[in-house]
Amino acid sequence: MPATHPETLVVGASISGLALAACLQKQGIDYALIEKENEIAKPWRNHYERLHLHTSKHHSHLPYKKFNQSVPRYPSRQQVIDYLEDYQQTFNIHPLLNTRATSIKRADDHWITETTSGQIISRYVVMATGAYGRPRPVSFNGIESFAGKTLHSQEYRTASDYAGQRVLVVGFGNSACEIAIDLCEKGLSPAMSVRSPVNVIPRDILGIPVLELSILLRRLKPSTADRISKPLVDLLIGDITALGLRKKPYGPLEQIQKEAAAPVLDIGTMRLIRQGRIKIYDAIDRVEGERVYFKDGQAAGFDVIVAGIGYYRDYAEIVHVDKERFEDLRRPVDKQMFFGKDGLYFCGYWVSPTGQIREIGSDAQKIARHIAGSK
């Protein structure tokens, strides 16, 4: 295939890429959108079935199009997919599918992107592949001896696959906690192994999505905002240490700032732990056959280990730029030192305390406006 020459190349056709396509259209900017998979929004299609947005639909839609009124406040995985497909149709977005970018290099005043479908030469490149692309390997001392099934949470689909089995969920992030709920709802009694201290906040406070309160507090220092909200959070969540969990030495907003990782938004996990339907264990020490031994000396037998251990931060290493460009992505776009330098942009890589999809929509509009102003 001969080289193509769009003005702007967008890499990735999930939430960030679709938002960018719509925003570039609004600015009248010529663009091409490529996607390595055979359809848009592949990460959403691969998520576990029970998944719901933990942020309100009112602040989790993309630019220029809201969720339908019939969709509940916290849309399901399928409702998000339906919304994205409708978004694609509304803005007549036609990505080049089955096209993986393998190398992106700067040459003179343009970018050369090598793909599995040929070469693309563009003035601007926007990476929209997301910050978390590669699941961490499931690796515990003695895991090779485990007699049961081991899988990363990325591979988990539904609790129905594990009926009657003893399931250990490793980790205490939002996915791990919702998977534990899914298992309980299907009649299982899962356990969770929690290695690190955590922050847990309610998804709603007095009927108001916590995201909306975060938006109100966003102009304060994270540590100050955490101090203001702490009494109410403690009242609603309770003492997590009494449940076998350890609390981080700083609050949820400071956690996002320090770790670029979101706190747990509780959608029912804490209640199930208190009811004894989810048992909490310490970090895994070793695995011997079906037995899992924990750091505090306890041990139990399991048939399945679901490792909700997260992903490597994937800053699109196919882009040949200095390491500082990737470190810069730990800041919001308004504070990035290299935003748009040499015509290179990143959308959706900063973990926002006011909701990731909301941030993606905002980033996409800022990037499109910046490109329009640079022409």
C-alpha cells in the first residue's frame, strides 16, 4: 500500500480516538484514524460482563453527544458499547481497522508512522491508545504448582464460569472489587488477597455522585480536599481496618496525584465483606498445589485465582521520543511541558480525579483546538 498523507493521524479507535475524531471534524481538520483490532472500542467489548461505569453518565459522555435519557446513571458495559457505536455513526467515523502502528518517528517537519497496512506521513500525531495496555503477568511464588485455574482479571468474563468453585481474587482495585461482587451475586463466596494499603470512597454521597463533589473540590490542593471530605467518607465507609484492610497514609485525591491510580469507588464490596460473604486475606506468600499461604500465616484451598493486579503503564513506546515526553503524561494536559511539541499529542493518559471519560472529552477538545491554532 502506498504512503498516505493525512494532516493528522490518530492512533487508537476506542473512547479517546472516537472523541478526537469528532473534535477534529468540528475544527475542519483532515485526519486518519487507525485501530489495531477489527472493530472499535475493543477494550470495552473484552471487559467482564458485569462492568458498569463508576462515574455518572452526566459527566462521562464524549463531546457533542450525551447518553440517552433511558440509560441509567451508571451505564453498563453493553450500554457504553452501544453509546460508542452510536457515536461512531453520528459523526460518520470510519477508522482503518486491523492496522497496527509499529513505529512512529519524527522526520523534518512531519511524522512517519509505520503500520501493518503501510506507511502514513502526517504533520500531527495523536496517541489515543490509553495508558494501560499490557496486563501484569500473574506471578506468585510457587504459582506453577497451582492445581487450579489462574487468570488475569482481563480474561475474566462472568462468575457463571466458576459455579461451585473456590475463587480467590487478588487485588483490591475497582475491577477486583466488582468481580468479587459478581461472584457473590452468582452464589459464590469469594476471598480477596490484599497486599497494599487502600483508599475506599463511596460512589455516591447522600445521593450525589462522588465525581460531582470531586469537581467542586478540584481547585483545592489534593491534601486539603481530602481533609475536608474525610469525616464524611469515614462516616459512610466506616473503619476499613476492622475488616482486615490497611488504609493509605494519604487520601484518595492525593493518591491520584502521587500514584496516578484511582481509589476504590465502593459499589457494595464493603457491605459484602461486613456480611462475611467476602473473606479478606493478606498478601500471598506462596502457592503449594491447591493451597495458598498468606503473609500473616493463614492458608486456604482454592480452585481459581483471578489476579486483579493491574496493568503496566504503557506510554506508547512505539513513539520514538525522549523519555521526558512520557513522564510529562503524569500531568493534566494544561500542565504538560511538552503538550503538542513537534505536533505530537497524547489523549487519555492522565488519571483524573474528576472521571477518566470526562477528562478524555476535555483533552480531545483541547488537542483539536490546539492543532487548529497551529495550522
